[in-house]
Amino acid sequence: MDILTAIQRRVSVRSYSKDIVDSTTLKRLINFAKKTKHLTTVLPRIELVSGVDKTNHILTSIIGSYGLVRNPPHLLIGIMPEESNITRIDLGYVLEQVVLEATKLGLGTCWISGSYNPKIAGSEVGLKSGEIVEVVCAFGYPAKEILERFHSRTIRRIAGGHHRKPLKEIVFYKNWSKSWSPEEEDPELVTILEHARLASSGANRQPWRLIIRPGNIVLTLVLTKPLWTGIANRLSPIVGVVKRNVLAKAQYIDAGIVMSHFTLVSEAIGQKGQWELRLGDKTLARECQLPKGVIPVAIFK
Ligand SMILES: Cc1cc2nc3c(=O)[nH]c(=O)nc-3n(C[C@H](O)[C@H](O)[C@H](O)COP(=O)(O)O)c2cc1C
């Protein structure tokens, strides 16, 4: 399966078969995770937890969480060496490459930032001083039973995970005040943008906005409004409410995820380019005429 197909096929899977992934596939995935490309030098660490007893202990569906991810046989634990939004971006960038590799290997995955217990996850993998468990990612074989598949699809629907904003809403031309249209654009760039748009994001908020400029592309983030919007609202009667700060931090992971789609797809279609991180750069914000609440993240050139 090529990377474009993997991006198109990936969906969040929330019901798993309890079977451990076969050792060859698992080894391949873990080796892949070790050699994925990073964006920074403050590297996050990724550890594996296996066995439904352990993963269910880490995952919760109590008040203060959202999502119901059932019986994943494995969790990847994303650990940061210190509190840092740059490292959050890197974590998204690295772990999404693993998610897409897992998709290629026929596995289901689901990012989880809300419904897990970071203390239990930390004690399971052993944290060094200062380290923080930031996010986990479930993976395994998707459940085959009809009711379990129904559960996975239903939660995705309730979460609005099947919707994405149209490109015209998330892409701008030259600066924030000018709209962009795919009709007159280079088809290869449109392919890259279409696959960026399919990226997953916490509560499916799709906080990324892109500005196409002569010679480069700027990634920005629309920082989230308080909690009572989107998925959190819709899910709250069922499984509780995501803590506001969890969603706010997840946006930086979302940025890393969309950046990985960009890099992987442009590589696959032979368009060279790489990201330069410019998180919060005021000059860039002025050049792009970003409104309040929107921050620059990086430039692709
Ligand atoms: C950083 C991040 C955190 C997420 N946290 C959760 C979570 O705690 N629980 C959950 O059920 N889904 C979680 N998701 C999955 C999103 O809800 C999902 O990606 C989104 O709704 C889009 O749906 P899709 O992945 O099926 O395309 C998270 C996704 C991301 C990227």
C-alpha cells in the first residue's frame, strides 16, 4: 500500500480484537518507529505497552475523558523529556508516521489524548526525571464482531470524525485576507493539500490553516476556543468531558500530524521540500496578516 492510499484509508479504530499483533509485524513497526524522521533535537520517546490487561488499566472512560477505545492489545506511549510545544509538534510528526505505517500493515490505530491515565502509563514504561506522558496511540487488529465494528463506527460518527473542512476553508493565498481556490492551482500541490486535510486531529477540530505563498507554504494553528465546542460537547453526555488544557495542548500534536502528511505525500509524488519550525514567529505572523488567536508554526520550502 502506498502512502497516499494509507492516508485515505486510515480512520480511528475504537474496537480491537484482543489478539497481540504477530511478532514479525510488531518488530517491523517498532523498528520503523525507531528510525522515523524528527523535526527537532528535543526528541520525544515512544514506548510500547502490550497486553489488554495493561492497556485497559491505562485507558479510562471516566469523567474528564472522551472516547471509548475498547481492548487495544497495544499502546504506543508518547513521552516528552520536558514541557515543550515544539516537542508536542515533533511527537505528532513522528507518531503519525508510525500510525500510517501501521495502516499499511493492516492494523487499526487511534490517537488518545483524553481518555487515559498518564500516571499509570508512566509507571508502566518507567519515566526519567522531568519526563511527561503526553499522548498514547492504540493499535492492533480491528475487531471483527458486528457489534464491536458498530461501536467503532458509531463513536467515529458521534465524534464527527468522518467530516473534514473543505480546502477552501483551510487554505489561503499569500496572506490571511486572500482566499485560495484549487481550480487554478498546480495539481500536485492540490494532491498534497488534499492529503494534509485528511489528517486526524484532537476532537476533529482541524485547527491547521495553510497559506500558499510564492516559494513557500506557511502552516498556522487556530488556537482553540474554550472547551464547550465540537466533539467534547457531543460526547459529553456519553463519556464525560475532555479537560480544556488537554485539547489545547493536543493542537500542537495536530500540527505535527499534518506536517508529516505534507512531507510524506510531497516525497511520494517527487516534490522536494522540508519544514522549518517558526512557532510563534511574530515577523511571520505580520507578513501573513494573521488575526489574533492564530499562530504561525512552520514554513515548508
Ligand atoms: C492528538 C489527538 C488526540 C486524540 N484523542 C482522542 C481521544 O482521547 N479519544 C478518542 O476517542 N479519539 C481521540 N482522537 C481521535 C480523533 O477524535 C479523530 O482523529 C478525529 O475525530 C478524526 O477521525 P478519524 O481519525 O477517524 O479520521 C485524537 C486524535 C488526535 C490527533
